[in-house]
Amino acid sequence: MSDSKRLTLSEWFHQETKYDRRTINLLPRPDFDGQPMPWKQWHSRHPVDLVPYLPFEDFPLGPAEDQEPLDPRSLGDEVRAISRTLFFTCGATGFQQTPEGTQIFRAAPSAGALYPTEVMVVLREIEGLKNGLYAYSVPHHQLVLLYEGVEMEEVAAACWDDPAFEEAKMCVVLTGLWQRSRWRYHDRAYRRILLDTGHVLGNLVHAAGHEGYQAKVRTRFIDSRLQSLLFLDDEEEGALALVPLVPWQSAGVEIRHEESTLEVRSSSATPLAAPPAEDPIVALQRAGELLDDSAAKALAMKPALEEEGHTVFPLKGTMADLSGEFCSISVQRRSTRQFTGASIEAKDLGRVLDFSHRFMRAESTQLLGAGPLLDVHCITQRVKGIDSGHWQYCCEKHQLFLRKAGDHRRSLQEYCLGQDLAGDAAAAVIYTAPLADAVRLLGDRLYRDLHLDSGFLGHQINLACMRLNAGVSGIAGFFDDSLGEFLGLPEGHIVTYITLIGDPMPGG
């Protein structure tokens, strides 16, 4: 078989991790007795206690009895920003008593509440703190010094000396722990880990901005350098994102201009002669590694959809920002478990789509690594003023283009593994991408970005819905080929993520 007809590792992995009606019941049942802890057990005699900086009284978390935290009076003002940024990004915002103990829920949603994304911070020149790599301990809301002497310049070197690090005293590091999600979702866990990390990034850009910092998201770096710097074993854990935090007054603005292309570093994309012998998740993570000499290639912006031959619905509702409500939204956010089946207003759907996809528009702040490749589909089921059907959303024109008219509630429910939530939703937003062509152009690294970006955008939908008191829930489990066929996807295109929107059931 010629190389042009062989699957790349990304294509093979995606094919192998698809859900299908005929085989889904053959997957091994999760071993709940073998479930890993949803956080690493960090401990220090003298941690950096971040609780005093939170805007709450009687917060239930804090130091353990045998800890003596550093005196807050000896620490720089940046610690307040670190505390609030981390808390509203992925801190413990909810507690539930179970027979097994207290379950902690966090600011960013996670499939199955497994929270496979770990958070570390590289700090430099913070008064009272040593330069180095710190772990974020969720159960105590504190920082624990892991390795003194890990310098920001070394992190920047792993990003080809990116100037974004020059003014940064703080850099958030996000990693994924494979087994924390795989014990339940098998190899498809890799998709979910990337989506969950996208959710965390989706909070981080707002949390940092609320504290006066611009989050400069970097998902491309020299993997071997960064893994070594963080002392990570890539068979268990992989680096997924670096986010230097730069004060707004010195940050500058990184934007895409309308006629420009997005320059991205590309990895290799070797056609497979046979399935990999190693663990599939580890194999794909390694296949996407970037090297010191990885070249940058141009990722062209897609042209706006053309109106000719399509029924077009111009959306009127817009939402520029969260009106200073991000922190309260982050604390209150929970995924909706049940919709009432009632309708939502067309203007509210417009507001959600406008807010969530402004990062995809020309002249937007550059945060997405593969955003221009994503297509945005919208299934309207109960939206007042908009006919039921399958639409495609054009973010540049803020319009819906009709692809298939009709009531698709039962079909969507079936594609979403039979979940009532999908049938009762008022609308669904679905992301798709041309995996085969894109990977052959930009390499297997692109698989990460497509899912990280889908999670990031899906979480913007979460935040916008919470702002409007609408119900919302992400769906990462679906019958891939059936849904792709319904959407009319060409061969080689994939579905990456679904977000359901609707009227929430009280208490649901």
C-alpha cells in the first residue's frame, strides 16, 4: 500500500477510539476499585497558603495540621493574583459527601469529574518566594515548591525563546495524567483529557484577565525539553500547555489580521504500516512531539461561508463580555444534568454563539492553535424564531446557514449514546474538523490542538450560558460515524465535541 493511502497515527487512533452501536457494549467495564485519586498528593512543611487571598469568609480548605505556611506578610503582591487566578481557573468550588468521603468539584468541567489536568506554576522574582517550579494543591488551595532553580528562561527556551516569557513572572503549566481518565474511558480518554484541558484554558484566560494579566496560551513547545524540565514520565503524563501571564500594560496584543495566515510549528505525520506496538495514547502523544528544528507552516484562515444557495438566518443577539461576572459564574458553574424540554430565545442563542466564537474571528486575540480548521454546526430543536434543523454557524458574519431542515431531536439523542439530555436540549453546538488533510499538512501534533481548541470553545459556551441562566452540558461520548454521516461530513473529517444548550430543570 502506498504512503498516500495509509492512515497516519492520528487517523488510526481516532478510528480505533470511535464509539459504534455494534461494539460499544464490548468495552471492558470500569474498575471503580482501581480509580486513581483526582489530584496528586503534594505536601510541604512550609507551603504557600493561597486561601487568605480569596474573596470568601470561612472557606473550608486550608493548611493541614502539620503545616506551617509562609507568612503572607513576607510575600509579594503577585501571590494574590496567583491565588485568585488558580482558584477561579480550576479550584475547588463545590463539595459533596459520598459514602467514600468528600467529593470535590472544580471550577472547570471534567468528563466524569475525573479531573485529569494537573496544574503547576513556574515563578520568578516574587518577593518572599524562591524561583522554581511549584505544584498547585487543589485540596488545600496552596502552592508546594517542587524544584528550586527551574528558571523561566529554561521554559522560554522550550518555546524557541518566545518573547511572551520576557515580562512574565508567572507561567501556568498544564499536564495530562493518562490513567486518571483512561481507567474509565479507555484509550478514548486521550480525547477527553485534551477537551478537559481546553476547559481549564477557557477559564484561565478570564481568571488571569480579571487579575490584570493577559494569558498567552502556548500549546506548541519542544516536548523533550519541557518533559525533562518538569521531570515527567511521558508514559504516565504529558505536557499540554504553557501559559505565561503578562501584566496587561506590558503584554502587547497578539492578533490575527484578516488577510493573514496563522504560523504554527508542525510535527511529522508518518503513515502507519502497522498499528503501534506501544500504548496508543503514549504513541500519539510522542508522534506529535515538536523538535528544536520543527518548521513553522502557514495555516490559512478559512473564507466566510457564502450565502448563495442557502437559507440564511442572521443572528441579532451579541455578548461582548461577561460583564465582570466571571468569578461568580466560575464558582456557581455546574454541568446541567436534565433539561425541561422548553424552548430558548433566538437572541440568547445568538449571544452564546457570538461570545463563544469571537476567538475564531479575524483580528481576534490569538489563543487557538487550530481554530481556523474547526467548523461550527448548530442543531436547533427548540429555539423560538428559528426553524428546527441542522445549521452551520459563520462566526465572521454571525449568521446560521441551513444544511438540513427538520426536527432532529430523536436522531441527536440516538447519536449521543441515547442520552435523554440530548433529546430534551433546545440546541446543540458541534465542532468538526478535516483531520486527514490537516494532519498530512501539519503533522500529528494537530490532533492535540483540534481537541484542546474544541474544549476551549465549548467552555466559552458554558460561561455564556451561565451568564444567561441557561442550562449547558458538554458531550464527548457519541457514535462518531453515525453523527458524521448525519452532518454530511466528507471522508477524513471528524467530530471533536458537542455542547448541549437548553432550559435547565430546577435542581438539575
